[in-house]
Amino acid sequence: MQTRETVVTMSSLLEELARREAAARRRIEEIGEQIAALTSQMQDEQDRLSRLTITRETVEEILGEAAQLLDEPDEQAGAAAAADTAPPAQPPVLGVVTVPHWQPGMNTAVLPRAYRDAVEIMADAGRAIRAGQIAVAMGLPDEAAKREGLRSKLKRLAERGWAKEEGPGLFTVTDPVAREMAGQDGVASRDAIASSPGG
């Protein structure tokens, strides 16, 4: 037979368990709110990193093109001067179109070096691959910033008709570009055979 003291003890125990359960629920809710805040903060930082990476890559392209223009042979400048004796016009803004839209007959030589390497690696792979795989093939360190910068280049190639995104984060060259590159390789091989002794 339960005594009044036993009933009071059981009631107190149940109240204590209920109190601890409520406290545990509150802690879980607080931790969930912290996780949500940290997740939002991480997304903001990732977006900021992406913007900074794209900006840096764009500046590198602009500076690279400027250096390339400065390194052009003097003959080209002389020919241009002979063709037009009028005062030279201001040069166009550099870096506005660093990746031309692909057209039939166009090869990768028209692309900046990093873009050219990416297109050739995708063509050699013969299937859709991820930015990280392309970065490793280019000899770049497998870091988030490098992958993000390369991913922005791949998206630009896709916008200009050189590549396509077959799935989230999976890139490959377009079929026309693949055929063009295969045809150029075939022409190069035939030229090498024709120019070889006894060919």
C-alpha cells in the first residue's frame, strides 16, 4: 500500500522529469536557431567569396590581355600605321569580351590560356566532369577558391557556346566544338604525314 509520502515523491519525480524534458527541448530549439544563423552566415560568406574570386579572375584577364597587347610584334603596329595614317583612335576597353562566342571554324587559340586549357581538358575527357577535376588536370591546387574561380570560367564558356552544363556542376564541351576540335586534330595529323620524308 502506497503511503502519502511515496505518492508525493513520485509526483515530485515526474515534475522534475517534465522540467528537465522542457529544458532539453529549449536547448534543442536554441541550438537549432544557432545552426540556422551559422548556415545563413556561411552562405553569405560563400557568396562573398564567389564574387571576390570572379572579380579577381576578371582583373587577371584584363591585365593579361593588356600585357599581350604590349607584347605584340612591332610589325603589326607598323602595318596598322601604314594602313591608316590618321591619328590612332583610343583602344577599346580591354577585358570586356575575353571569351568570344564560338562560331564554326573557330579554334581554342582565340581563348585566353586558362579557358583554352579548360576546353582542351574537357574535350580530352570525352564526358562531363567537375570543376575540381579540371582544376587538378590544370595543375591547380584543389581549393575552394580555385574551384569557384574555375566554375565561373566554365559558366562563361557555356554562355558563349564553347561548353555546356549537363548537370549541376558537370561540364563538357558542346558537340559542335568537340567535332571542330576532332577535325582540327585530324587535319594536323594529315599535315604532319604529308610533310614527313617520303610522304
